[in-house]
Amino acid sequence: DDEKVLFLSDILPTGWMAAENAEIEPGDIVAVWGCGPVGLFAVQSAFLMGAGRVIAIDHFPHRLELAKKFGAETINFEETKTYEALMEMTGGIGPDACIDAAGLEAHGFFVDNVIDQIKVSTFLGTDRAHSIRQAIIACRKGGRVSMPAVYGGFVDKFPLGAFMEKGLTLKTGQTHVQHYMPGLLQAILDGKIDTTFLISHRMALEDAPKGYKMFHDQQNEVTKIVLRPDLASAA
């Protein structure tokens, strides 16, 4: 089935590498910011690598429900404060590993995120770094931070002091897709990894403009749209 291996081209290896860069050890508590496609694959990968608990953070209910299907605990940052919730869920210590799968698309309501949005809209800044800041602040001492998320330029208010004082390790970079593809393909063939859960819609190739608009306007309901040449247009 082509759809089972479709995401080998990018987002599955990205989610896998994100979890690998977090250096997950058996029983670890892992927090993932962002339940988009990469974040959801990072959740799945973290469990496959032995995480004891995974905490998924987002504000789209449907995407949080998808994370729950893998066994993740969830935080809806529109309903609760992320840092306080993470401290409560980890006994005041913080997660062993944090994965920023949100990047410059991160949403939030803290003062720093509001300031970031103002700077971006007035061309005084380039990125909203809310999620990576939270990951560094929340991660336990000696923990690991993985950043598969995209940032386009310069970042203000990077908590370098906390990063150094806590002795954190940060890994990031473009995904090595070709490196991971053979192993992940075999895992799919062996039934160890499911990718099709991410497909929310299937559309004819000629309906691609409608699909892109749906993806932009309906982020809660739409996770991935597969464009198929063998489907008739709905127009």
C-alpha cells in the first residue's frame, strides 16, 4: 500500500530523528511541543524507543486525541499553564527529554510569545521561539532537548543561562532521511510502525488548491491530505 510508506519521504524520519536526538532511555519522561505530523511521529517514536511516559502539548483537541491513542498524556495550553502542568506531572523535576516540534509556528499566551508576535508583525524580529524557551526552562537538570522544528532566522530571549546552569544537551538539524529510510521501511513492513493514522483526508490531485486551503483553515481537523491521481475531483 503506497500510503503506508508515503511519509518515509520526510515527516516520519523527522519524527524518528527527533526522538533519537532526545537520547531516550528506558522509562524516561518525554515532553513533545506540537502535535502536528512531526510531533505525532515523535510521540510514536519516543514510545518505540522505550519512553515510560510521553506528554504531548498542543491546543488542537483532535491532534491531542491522536497523541492519546499512542498512550500519551496531554496538555492543552489553552486550558492550563504548560510549565506548571509539567512540574506537577513530573514531581517538580521536569521531563527527562523535551522535543520542540512546533518551532516558529508555536502558539501561546505568555508575555514572551505575545512580544514575539508583535516583533514578527512589525518586522522587528523573525521567529517566535516560545516552544524552545519552554522546553529549556521545563527540562530537568542534565536533560536533553531535541529541536526538529524549523526556525527561519534570529531568536530573542534565548534562555542561555538556564541552558548552561542546568547542563542541558541540545541536538538539532535537518533530517537525514536517506539514513533512516531503510530501517523505518522495514519497521512499517513488520507492522511495528503505523503511519496511516495521520491521513485525515484523501482528495483528487486536481483538487490540491482546495486541499491546501483546508490544511490552512482547519488545523484541528486536518492532519495530512493525500492527493491521489486515481480519485475523481469533487468539483
